[in-house]
Amino acid sequence: MDRETLTLQQADDDTLTYVETLLERNDLPSQEVRANPDWFYVGYAGTDPVGIAGLERYGANGLLRSVVVEHDAQGNGFGTALCEALETTASADGVETLYLLTTTAAGFFANRGYSEHDRSDVPVSIQQTTEFDSLCPTTATCLKKSL
């Protein structure tokens, strides 16, 4: 599989179970998927789903979340392609800065231009998200990227 073949589609009623299942298989929170389906996207290689990613928008700030690639599709650039696609989407929607929390992938995001950022200096709109407020542990690394 080649990352150039990745297409991104917003999650819908037909793909929400896939999003929830992939999150749960990777020990990531899935509680908000049904309540906020427009936050989640599915990446496809041809017709095969290969991963998901989430994006919450708060004016000029956004929260990148839940970037997950299927285990058998890892190592093919799909994680990078998912990030790039959501960054493009966010920028087109007026988002200037993306934030994220991670407990396992700080290096992955650092290689894509994200830098560590003090969690207490994140805009209030992002701090008040469920992701920041209760879903991710306070030990998670906070990163940001200007678009």
C-alpha cells in the first residue's frame, strides 16, 4: 500500500462503528464519537479503510486527536498522510494552530513539525475540551504546530 493512494472521508453513520472499534483496539477514548461524528475522518487506501483521525475546530485553534493506522497498514506513510490531510482541512477552515496530546507518539508528531508546548499555555477553548479536561492523563505530552 502506498500513502499516495490515501483518500480522506468524514465519518458517517456507516463508518462510526469502525471509528469506535479502531479507537478501542488502540486504547484510545471513543466516548465522543457518536455525539460528534463530524470530528472524525476515515482514511482509505482504495476502498480499504486504513486509519482514522480526529479534528476539533475552535476558531483559529484546533485539536488534532486520535490519529490511528491499522496495524497491518503501518509503515506505509498513512499516519503522515492522515495528519497532512487534516492539517490541510483545518487550515482551509481558518485554523491557524493545532494542538494535541499524546502518551505514545510525541516523536512521530515532532518529526512532522509539532513542538512541545506547556499544557497550561494552551488556549482556553482547547483546555476546555473533554480530551484535555478528562480523557487524556496530565502526563500526556502537549504539542502544537502553526499551520
